[in-house]
Amino acid sequence: MNKDSKRREALLYHAKPTPGKIQVVPTKKYATQRDLSLAYSPGVAEPCLEIAKDVTNVYKYTAKGNLVAVITNGTAVLGLGDIGPEASKPVMEGKGLLFKIFSDIDVFDIEIGTKDIEEFIQTVKNISPTFGGINLEDIKAPESFEIERRLVEELNIPVMHDDQHGTAIISSAALINALELADKKAEDVKMVVSGAGSAALACADLYILLGVKLENILMFNSKGLLTKDNPSLSKLQQKYAVDRESITLAEAMKGADIFLGLSTGDILSPEMLLTMADNPIVFAMANPNPEIDYNVAVETRKDVIIATGRSDYPNQVNNVLGFPYIFRGALDVRATKINEAMKMAAVKALASLAKQSVPEQVNVAYGATKLVFGTEYIIPKPFDPRLITIVAPAVARAAMESGVAQNPITDWDKYEEELLERLGNDNKMVRLITNRAKMEPKRIVFAEADHFDVLKAAQIVYEEGIGFPILLGNKEIITEFKKELGFDADIEIIDPKTKKEQARRDRFAHTYWSTRQRRGISLLDAQKLMRERNYFAAMMVNEGEADALVTGYSRSYPTVVKPMLQLIDKAPGASLVATANMMMTKRGPMFLSDTAININPSAEDLAKIAIMTAKTARMFGIEPVIAMVSYSNFGSSPHPAVAKIREAVAYLHKNHPDMIVDGELQADFALNAELLKDKFPFSKIAGKKVNTLIFPNLESANITYKLLKEIDKVDSIGPIMMGMGKPVHIFQLGASVEEMVNMATIAVLDAQEKENKKLKLTK
């Protein structure tokens, strides 16, 4: 995408369909006059009076306890500098979005129109009764230090300037583990710091708490080494000033154990790296270009342990590992501040988590067979779902132990369950699968690329690095649409009907005819069919000229699925084809089957669909808990439509005893763990959180997933084809661009999975 197109897309994203990225959503019923009378006058007077009696009741009756203010004056925004409060608002809304999706914390972004320290502090103090916590953001140093110090002292709610402390906390966790791997002690190491801004100073302060000695730190700013004879240093920088003559960065690096970079790209040369001590630790965190390129560093020194701020290299120091969960823990015990004990608890929790066995869901996301603690994995990954249940409780405990918690937690098991419930519908799974696809992108045929939305989806797939599109359709139309979209990449365009493709059509036709000539297909029939894009696309995948295909935008599902079933064999061991939709619900990802193929499956078919759906769930790193749903609960109806479900469940219990599956069950019992445990404690899924539903027929499955999608606005990925020998996936008629991108991502994952299985079989 060219620069103008990227700019246009970014502006469109923020402007449409509703300006901005966050909104206020009611949490109570408001349908009736009674509801409104409780929400406002006269009912609202009762909680007001209770709060007036005891101000702590504000946490009981209002949203204060889960509301954080993200506050700035716009003086140090991202890499943009002092752009003013209004221009900083998109960034603050973005921070609010991160708070919500990672830890379910609500945010009001507050942009203050003053650079005066006293005015800023007084403004925050005046509005603080509204909030449970204050996240200071993008305020330039040294003012940011004084603002934070004063607010921490003068307010009785958590306050943290994430720009400085976030990086310090995450990199400190990385440092603990890097020192262990390097077999070094904090008190013995020599450290060089490139950068003397707020983040670098906060990092150095926290490293000292970990045991690094102040006298072993040499800190540089853009003008050179911080020395005591430099009158321009701030009070906080003076702490790191040394009483010696100035030396160059290259001279300082000789024999150094640690390099901490929060400065500018490519400032650390390979020659400097070579002069460091054995097993050097390099934290090159300048963005977007680190102080030394990751690949250059590991090629220069095989013993280097390196972390950067980039997501495309191992060991990303990403603030999202910290602030959502630090505030989560602080809010949940109603802490009066975020103190050093709480920060250190977060550090140690993150360091410890990197040493624990990694969930398959995370391995899937990062394309790893198994992430294991080592030089390429010293801090957890941002997509790790355990972060909220590890970091938040650690922070909460530290708040309690250090005496700043006003609402101590007594039932930690219940608290962990509550945290897990907060993961909900935040599309983490979409980010997980996208990240996994980008690890090993594949060639994807878009069989209807001369439709504008399909081409737009292909463009996103290409520009996000998910896959390499092959565009089928009218070349003139596609070329014109590409210009309109600013899609200027050199992408292969194929029109199966043109003379240019005659030879390939004939080759595909002969191959197809050879497999179907005894089943009523003549060579002439095969040649005609190869002019149809879906037949042509399927043959491209069959013949290895593409890795996967997606289609179905402009035609009904049965019309599109027919050529796929005719041309592409079933997967080894599969005796039927079925589909599942992955729904991003408030309770997390839910798999629904069969949503598109089998109209009235038999008991045997239902069992096979359950087995295939379980495998699909595991492909995404999710262990399936399956309910076979019906209008009946465990024999309450003798109808044949219910009997087949009982038969399928009996087969699964006997032949697949390790599968967590049961039924027949009504949907409410299946999804309400407490209700199920109370009424049917004997059930194999009693007390468990169901994440997979197998429906008795196509009608019920298809209606359910479309109702969820339209009424509750649940994102849907699918229908995901199961049982096919090749990665073929079909959109629903009129699918959105986002749905098509998600399906293309699934097609890439499917291709990766099938390729890996093939490699295992050949070994």
C-alpha cells in the first residue's frame, strides 16, 4: 500500500462508522419506565445517600472501581512530540482500548490543555473522585516525574506514568531471566545505558532495586556520557552522573555485561558488541529501529541474549505485558497507590511466567512447536492468556502485604475465576491466529477477486503478511479496483476464461477428466468446467500451484461447495466433510458444528462431526469441552431426533473416553455450568466451561450462528471446512471484508497444518 493509501485507511479507521475508538455502554437494564426510575430519579437518590454516609460506598454503587483515567497534555506523544492535547486524543483512546481488551478496565481519556505543572496537578486532583486509578501518558520529562510524584503523594488512588514504569517493569523481568541464563549476578554486572529520558531513568532505578550497583552504570544521552560537571542535567539524571572524564559509547562498551538502549536506531555497532563481556545482555528498545538489529546481533555474537521492542523478533519488551494487569490488581484490592512493592511483584510474576510450561494456544499463535525458557524466550508473549491470572493477583497480593489495599481479597480461587471471565469477547483469538499465519504465509487463490470487497480482503491479507494472494477474475476490473484501493503490489492476476490460460485449462481438464471419466464426465465437460473460476481455483490447489483457496462471496454456498467436493479428495481417514463456525462470544471462543454441509446427520455422522470439531479446536490451541445440544435433557424425550444424539454420545464415551463430551442437553444447561452441575451432577461436562456445541441438524446450527452474529454482534469465523484433503474454505454469501480476511487466515493455518502433517508422515 502506498503512503497516501495508508494515510487514507488510517483516517477512515478512526472516522467510520463512528468517530473514535471507544464508547460508553450501559451496564443495567433500561427498557422500562421502572428501569429508568431506578437508574435516575427517584431511585438514584438511594445510592447517593449511602455514599454520602460512607464515601467508600462509591465503589459499591458506581463504576469508579473499574474506571481508569488515561490523562495527558500531549507534550510527548509517541514519536510525534509536543502535538497538543486534541491531537493526542486518538492515542489516548487507543490506550483505553488496550486497557479494555486486555484486562476489561473501562477508560475515560482526559486531555488537559496546560503545560503548567501546578495547573495539571490541580486539574487531575479535582477530577480524581470519578476514577479508581490514573494512568499518566505521553507527558514530557522532566515535568512527568514531578507530576507523577505529586499525584502519588496527594491522591489516594493508584497513579502510574506508564511511559517510564511500563518499560522498566517488563525489561526488569527480562533482566532477571537474562542474568540467570548468562550465569551472572546483578551486583557484579557492568551496565551501559544509551538514553537518559524518563524510560531509561525508570529502568535504571528498577534495575538497582534488583541488585545492579549504581557505580556500575554508565549512562549516555545524545550529547555523551552523563558527568558531574555537566550543569544541564536534570535532578534525576544527576543521580547517574559520574565523576570522571567523558568517554565514548564505544569505549564504555568494552567489557560491559549489559547494554540498555532507549535512544536511537543503529547506535550500537557489531564492533562494539564484540567488545562486551561473555554472554552479553542487550536490550535494544528503540522503535521502530533498535539500537542494533536483532539478526545482526545474533550473527555477531552467538552468546548474546537480546530483547527489543519489536514484535517480529523474540523477546519483545511490550508495555501491554504490564499496565493492564498492574492496574487490574490495584483496582481489585482498591489500592491507594501503585508502590515499588507492587511493581516488583509484577516484575517477578512476569519473570516466573516465562519459566512455566507454555499453553498450546500460545505455541499455535507464535508458530512454535514448544516455547521453552531460554535465550529466545525470556519474557512471556503478549498473547499469553495467563497474564491476567498471574500478574494481577501478584500485584494485588503485594498491595495487601505493603498495606495499601483497602479491599483485601480472601478467596483467591474465586478471584482467578473472575479474572478468567474478564477475558471474554475481545478478539484475542483473531490476533492469535493472524500472528500464527504471518509466521509462515501461504499462496491463497481469491477466486472472486473482481469483486471490490474480495480484492480489499486480498489487499489486507497481503499487506498484513498473512499470505500471498493469487487473484482470479477479469483482469481489467481487478486492475481498475487495485488503482482505486491504492493496491500497487505486483500480484499475480489470472482470468481462467482468456486465451492465455488455454494450455493450463486443458491440462487441468485432462487431469480432472481422468478422475471422473467413469462417473459421467466427458473431456468436453471437463474443458467447459475449467473456464469456471471455482473449478479452475480448485485445480490450482490440487496441482500445487497454490496452497489454499477462498471463495463464495457472490454465490450461494451449495453452488460453491459442489466443485470443491467433486475435485478435492477428503482428508486421509475422513469419511465426511463438515463445517464449524468459531464465534467470538463474551465467554470466549465457541465452536458450533455443523453449520453448512450436513442437513440431517445420522448418529454416526454426529460422532464424526464432534471428533473433527474437537481437532479443529485443538488446531487453535483450545481443549474442547463439547455439548451435544437438543431440545431434550438426558432422555426427557424419546423422539428419534433425540435418540440419535444419545447414540452418538454413547459411541464417543465408549470409543473416545478421553474426549470431554456429553449430551443430549438443552442449550441453557450446556452453557450454564452451575445449572448443569446442580441438576445433572453425573454429566461428564458438569462444572466445566463448554466451548463447543454440536447441533442435531444443519437447520439449528446455521440459524443459531447467524442469530448470534446479527443480534448479539458476535464475530464469526467460518464456516471452517473440516475433512477436506486440501485447504479450501468458502465464505457465506455477501461476507464482510473482515470475515473474508479471517477466512483467508484460517486457510493459511489449514495449509500450515496439512503441510506439517505431510512432513511428519514422510519422516
